[in-house]
Amino acid sequence: MSNPHDEQISNALFDSAVAKFLAELECQGYSRLTILVYRRSIRALRRVMEDHGVAPDQLTSDIAANLVQSAKSSGDPQQHVIFIVRRFVAWLVSEGISPLPAEPTVTEQARETLCRDYQGYLRHQRGVSERSISDYWRGADRFLTFRFGTDEVDFRSITSADIITFAQLPPARKIIHRDTRQQRHLRNFFQYLFRKGLTSTNLALCVPKMARRHDARLPRFLDAEQVEAVLAAVRDNPRLGRRNYAMVLLLARLGLRAPEVIAIQLDDIDWRAGELIVRGKGQRHDRVPIPPDVGEALTDYIRHDRISASRALFVTDNAPHGPFVNGQEINTILKAAFTRCGVKPPRPYVGSHVLRHSLATNLVRQGASLEEVSDMLRHRCRVSTLIYAKLDIAGLRSIAQPWPGAGGGK
């Protein structure tokens, strides 16, 4: 039977911890509205803890998430509530109020060791970006869970039938039509196992291929006038126009990818030389010239709007003004700009790559060669640029054969 006096001490300690946690958020520059959302979410956690008899010193991150998910409320809790309670519990653990996570089992330790080694292989030998590393491991972990569950992993017992059965399963989340990422992740994982000597054969050859005739259609692009209309709509944003305009202008003028834009650091800009270091795929760094309008947009944003201790060039507008997690924010900016300016996007899903395609297409229309387009887009393989050859009408006319007459050509 629990002691009421001990419960009072535990509750008082919990309340003091909540006040200290919220005070730290305020010191970090979080707005009053955000702190109010945090306080409300933690109060909801406190209520459900009392309903289930969970003491603060028994709370873990998973328990907190499960508690708010099982709360008797209308519908499922929003994801931000789960994020807040997990972050709060992590802070409680750092303060010594909540217990440390339980020691992993031998099987879990082996899985964690495999994860670290595989991620190190992707990072140092393949030059994969951090976001893609998570995707690659998620695909590998999903296969291992399908094949072995919670049992010990025996790589040499994996057969081609296991791989084919797994490939026929529906994806864990909704993906676009003919998405080949799952097959690519599996092939890469099995190549890693073979190189490490964990499998006697290269099981990557057993992963079924998916037909993907993406080169059968023309690139989706915008005309030069449409690009300028979208840029004007982005710039007219009264609150974040300078930052958003500089980000989108890098896409439109230099053909950068969204992850490359958010990866730019302040030290990557050489103002004297007028050059920018682009952190591209495979840890490849390229120096590209900064056009005058791009330079003006960057300086305007840095001088008037940028407030952050981070070395990232583009930061969030919410405290603590850190770097973006991924390039999805740029897609959101573009989607809003299309709506404001009335330009119809070339496809239902609005992605930042449409400006990269538009830059290449308009260069070809103006007479640029495929070599020049390839250098502009920083393609490592010239084959990637061949899709724009379909837009070179003058060049295609020069190699077109005459239409055969009646009875066939002679």
C-alpha cells in the first residue's frame, strides 16, 4: 500500500520539475503560446497518470506516449502532444527524476550494434545523407523484424523466398506510384551483409526489380514567366518573405535541391569571390557562382530577418531558431505560392524539384547544350541529363528521318 505522504512528496517534486522545464523553454526563447501548449499537454499527461496510478518515478518515454494515446478523449491525440510528452520525459530522465531506460536484451544489443555499423558504412563508405541513412536502416530493420521477429538474427538462414515474400507485402506507409526505394534499400543492405561476410551469397541479386519507365514522359516544368510569378508570390509574404524568397531563388537560379538549400552554412558563402559551396549528394561539395539577385536576396535576409546562434544559413522562425530538419518546408512554401499567384503546378504534388526541372528546360530552350545543363545541375552521370534532350526540338529535327512514302522506304 502506497504512503500518502510519499505520494505528496513525489507530486510536489513533479510539479516543481514542470515549472523548471517550462522556465527553461522560456529562457530558450519559446513564445508564450508555445509554452502554453506544452503546459496543456503535460497537464493532460498528469491527469492520465493519476487515472492509471503511474508515479513520476515510474514514467518512461514509451509509457508517457502510451498513456496519452489511451486517454479517453475524442479521437487520437495529435502528434505534437506525443512529441511534447516524450521530450518532457527525456528531460525528467536527464534531471534524475524519471528512471533511465531499461537495459536492452542481448538480441536488442545485437540489433543496435548492427544498426551502428551499417549506418557507419552508409555514412563513410557510401556518402549517404543523414536523412537517407535513417530511411535505409528503417527498411533493413523492417525486413529483419519480418523474418526473425524478436528472435536472434541468423543472416545465413535468409533465403530468396523470404526476400520475395517480403517484397510482396504492402509498404509500411503510403508511397507514390512505382516507388522503388524499398527494393533499393534492401539491395544496399544485402550488399553490406555480403561484404561483411555475414552472408555466403550476395542476396541483393534476389531482390525483385520493379519496372520504372520514368523516362517515358517529358520533364514537368514551368515557363520562365510562371517561375517569376511564383518567386514574386513568395517574396510578397509579409512575415517570412525575405527568408523564403532567398531559399526559393536558390532553387530557381542555381538548380539546387531542397536538402542542399537547408544544408548551407554561413561559412559556405565566400562573399569576396562571389561563390557558394553546395553540399550535394554523396558528401560531394561543389563551388558555384552566386548570381547578383541571389546575393542581394541572401544579404537582405541575413541583415533584417535572421536571428539565431546556429551556423546554418536558413533557420526556423520559431524558437530556438534552429536549422530545418528536412526540405519539406520548402515544398510547403511553394505550395502556398502557387495558390497565391494562381499558377497551376505541373503535377498535383508540389515539390521543389519542379524549379530544378524548369531551370534545365528553359536553358535547353535558349540553346544551351546538354553538357552545359549537366554542369549547371551538377550531375555526376551524363545519363541523368538525357531526359532534357527530348525538349531540344531543333536538335531532334536535325536527326529526324523522312517519313517513308507509300509502300515503305526504299
